[in-house]
Amino acid sequence: MKTMNIENLPRLNSILENFNGETCYIYDTNRKLLSEGTLTKGNAKSFSDIMNNSINFQVTEQDSIKVSVKNLVYPLNSNQYIVTSTIEQEGHFYLLEINCYWESYGTLVAKNIEVEHCSFSEISKQEYDTIKKRTVYNFDWSNIIIQPGGGKTKADAFEDLCIEMISKWQVLNLDRIGKGVDRGRDGTFIVNMDSWIPIVNKPTKWVLQCKYSESYAKLEIDEIYSEMVKVLMHEPDYYLLMTNRKITSDFLDWFNSKTISDSPYFIPYKKILIQREQLESELSKPEFLEIRMKYFK
């Protein structure tokens, strides 16, 4: 990373011009990612801008430029934040960081930016790709929010979250299994294969198993194998395991191997694992905003 000096306000204004309309990420002072939005430059002329008290890039004083981050995916209060954005220009990659106290206006945050608030660097393509691909949010699974009218435990809340996520996908007959002897399943649903492959018209039966841990406890092979045996009576085509627990390489090798078929209880169905990193990646997408805000502060 090569830091490039910002000598004065005209230089800063020129840099900001290049980041107009780019996606930006908002961190707290501990570098925990909180939200994302759009960095904009120009006069606030639209009705929505006026209603949202939008403040755009405008040189209003000799020592500052007014800046806003619009279209926040996750609302923020007034506070100290680090806003970052990246661009690619003619095969070169650049990173802008703005570190200051931001005022909240509902759907956006804004601030009079001074030169000392900003840093500007040329970065490698690898660094650029890493920033673009990373998960935007840090999820505090130990404090997942139990929903009113739902279950009584955080494990129940995790099951509720998984069910809501699945409901966003193309499934049929999604059914949450009640408490008691669940026979190795937390839910069932049907996937019509023609929703993925139009020339195939065959429904497939899925069983859902959810495994939650408040402390990121390791998922044990024996625990899941016993659940798989219970599922045999339902004759599913697929077994979907969703978990926020720690997955070891030994568990992953076992889950994906043929040894399960060679075990005392033959496991004929296909197995799919969605682990913590994949859950967080999905939940960071805009279409899961409502679910994300519902279960995490």
C-alpha cells in the first residue's frame, strides 16, 4: 500500500470527485464493519434528497467540504466512523478513508470533511479484491435476538432465522417442526428441480437441521451422525445442515466423504452444509436486510 499525500482542499476535492457514486463501507473505530452506502458528489436537487436532509460534496468554507453517505443498508446513529471506498482507474487501484465524527440524518450520515480527516492510498489488485469480496457485517451470534412469540432460547432464534432465510429461496411446503421428539429434523421443505433446471420436473424432499452455539463450540461428528440416522425414516433426498458452530477439517472431511455410506446405518441421501461463513455472506446481501436487522443489533 502506497500512501499519497493530500496537501490541500483542492487536492481533496479532486480525489473525492473520482469516488462520486461509489460504494463505501462504514466501520466503527475498532474496525468492525457496520454498514454500507453510496458516496455522492453534487448539489442536492431531488425531492428525496431534500426530504432526507441530504448533504453532498460542496466546498462551503476554505477548510472543509460537506460530504454525505447515502442509501445506508443498515441505519447508523451519529458517532465516530471510518468510511472507506475503493476505485479502479486504468489498471490502478485506490483506497480512500475518511475518519471523523458523522451526523446521522436517518438514511444517511454527513460531515464537513477537512484534509486531516482523509487518507488516500494506491493498493494492489489483491487488496482491492479482498475489500470488494469480504463480508460487510460482523455478526454477534452470542447475542442473536429472540423474537416475541417465537421460541424461548437463542437456539430457537437461530432456527427461526434459518427458516426465514430458506423462505427467501424457491422452496415449497416449508414446515417448521415443533418441539419435542423431532426425529433429527428442525424443518422440511420441497424444491421443484424445474425451478433450477426447466427441463426437469421432479420435486425433491429436503430435511433441515439447525445447530447453534453461543460460544462457537465445535460441531462433533457423533452428534450429527446420530441425527442423520434419525432422519432415515423420513426418506429425504437431501439433508441440509445449517450451523454457526465451528467446523473442523476432520468434520468436513467426514461429512463430505463416502464413509457415512459405509457406516452401520447406510445414509443414502445427499448432504449439504451451510456453515457460519456462508450464513454471514448470505445475510450481508441487501435482500436479507430485514432478517439481519431483526436478529442482530
